[in-house]
Amino acid sequence: MARILIIDDDRELAHALRIALEGKGYTVECAYNGEEGLKMAESQRPDLIILDVMMRTKDEGFQVSYKLKNHPELKNIPIIMLTSVGRATGFRFSTEDEDYLLADELLEKPVKPSTLVERIKALLKE
């Protein structure tokens, strides 16, 4: 089954997602900031990355996705970005905002595990 890397500073959320995804047969690793996540992506080459937008800074997730999508060996790994920005501010991001949002999917927190699994399956073509 696919290997998934969760990059999120909310350890409780990352742990809950990990449990839900492992229950579906996925192998899951967690990183709790962008720098750690980039290092793990380079060393482990996951099949998919779940990435929070706001971590140590309000735009850390955007920076990480930019680095991933511009890395010659990591650029084809699908990224699902999770954000609570819309709920907090009313602002809505879209994966069509390509100038600053380099992600394959964007989901609003809190996300239902069933919705997340559905999107993972679609991106991995399972």
C-alpha cells in the first residue's frame, strides 16, 4: 500500500490522521514542521504528502509545497494541502491559484477521514 507523509505542526491532528490512514492500510510517517518534512520527503520518497498551510509561520506550507514541486526528484509526488484559513478568515484558496499554491488538492480543516481517503485514492489512482 502507499506511503504517506503528513507534515503538520498539530501533533494531535497528525496522530489522528495517521491512525485513520493506517487503518486503511497506508504506511504513514509524520513530520511536525516544514524543514523536517522536506528532509523526510527527500529520504523516504513518499507516494503522497499531506501538508498543513500554517505551521511555524503563516505561509510555511506554501514554502514547503514550492520547494517540493521545484525539486527534480520530488516534484511528481501529489500534495494534499490542509488549511483552516478559510474557516478563520473567510478567504478561500483554490488549486487554480497556481502562482502561490502548488498543490494537487486543497481540503479545509477539519477534514473527514473518509473524504481524505477518497482524495488520496483519486490522486494515487487506486
